[in-house]
Amino acid sequence: MSTRGPNIILRNLSRHYGAVKAVDKLSLEIKSGSLVALVGLSGSGKSTLLKMINRLVTPDAGDVFIGDENILDVDLHILRRRIGYVFQNIGLFPHMNIARNIAIGLELVGATNGIEDRVSILLDLVELPREMAIRMPDQLSGGQQQRAGVARALATRPGLMLMDEPFGALDPVTRDNLANRYKILHEKLGLTTMIVTHDMAEALYLADRILVMDGGQIKADATPAEMLAGTAGAEAEKLVAIPRAQAEQLHDLSNQS
């Protein structure tokens, strides 16, 4: 396993769009090596919060620290190199084959040696056959493209991964398989991960900590076990009711078989 990913500290972070408080005076600490899920309804501030951490969105107020560094004190290119970013629409370049897509981050930071070997290692990590390297993005399935997107995000060996609905556009079986693979990678590589998801069942499976957002604030902060036990508060209870019922139904069916 590599060195564990950084801790993250957010202090009084705010971002408003007119009268809309996308993120409102939010403070938070995330431990090194955590896998934290951000859940909540659309417009609750999840994606805006993620984007402020890698400076895709500038806060109106507050500070973000990754490790012991304020992100505003870090050169933007260096900051982005330290952060892997995966989003729902993948963003693979259609005119580049998969190897070039994965290697683009390495090329941008001036790497010249060992790129082909690094691409092969990354393909192995995300369980894509190496022969996929020469294919174009439109020759891959949605799940394969998303695996390539994860590989590209890992290319520069970031300690922090930010993931915005990374599996949301996939069919349930592919989504579950890829989520399981990412959970293994998170542990193997010692990453710190923040993942935005609308799927509470996915959050319960993947994360060791779940943050429920509403109105730009964190309304609940609990472990999956606390969520399922119903001790995380009313906002969390509304989100966890359906996956809990589904789990109970599966448990009943297994006892009957």
C-alpha cells in the first residue's frame, strides 16, 4: 500500500449564487484514508463543495486545507496533479485512444519515460484488458469507459480522489461491479476519497462515513451502521429508509430459501 492520502479541513466555506446558498458556512474535517460519501437531493451543495476543493469553483469565503496546505497557496497545476477527479460524463477525449487518454495527465506534467508501462499498470488496476489501450472511447462500453476514466484520474498518483456521481449513468450490475473495484483500489492505494452520489445504497456500501447535505449545510454526519440503525437524524432517515427496506426484504428471502 502507498502512503495514505491527505486529511482535508474545510473552514467556514461558503459559495452563493445570487440568493442561493450552494454551500453555507460549512466546516468539516476528513481524516487521511477516509472514504466519505456526500448524499442529498439535487441542489443541496454536494457538487459545488467537491469543486471548491480542487478550485474548479472559487469560494466566496472560507478556507480549504489539504494536508497542512491552504489550496490557495499551491500552484493550480500542482494542486490538480495531486487530486484525481472522476465525474459522471467521463470526459474521455474522443479523438484519442484509451492509452493516450490515460497518459494525458502524465504528459502534461512532463513525464517522458515509462508512460507505456504506467498505462499498462493502470489498466490492470481497473481491470481493463491491456488490448483496450489502442481502442477509441466509442469502442468501449459505458462501464469500460468509466474504468478508463478512473485509470486516468490515478495516473499521476494522487493521494486524494474526488468523484462526482461516477457510476450514476451505468446499469445496476456494471455500477455495482465498478463500485466494488473502486473500494478495493481505495484501500490498496491508501487514498482519501470523497464521492458524491444520489444512491444511498451505494453510499452505505462504499463509505466509512456519510454526510447528508441540504441547503448547503451538513445535516447529518454518521457511519453506515449509524445510518441503518436510524440514529443519524431525520434527514438521514428519509434517505436510508428505502435501502434499509430492500436489505430487510433480501434478508427475509434468504431465510425462506
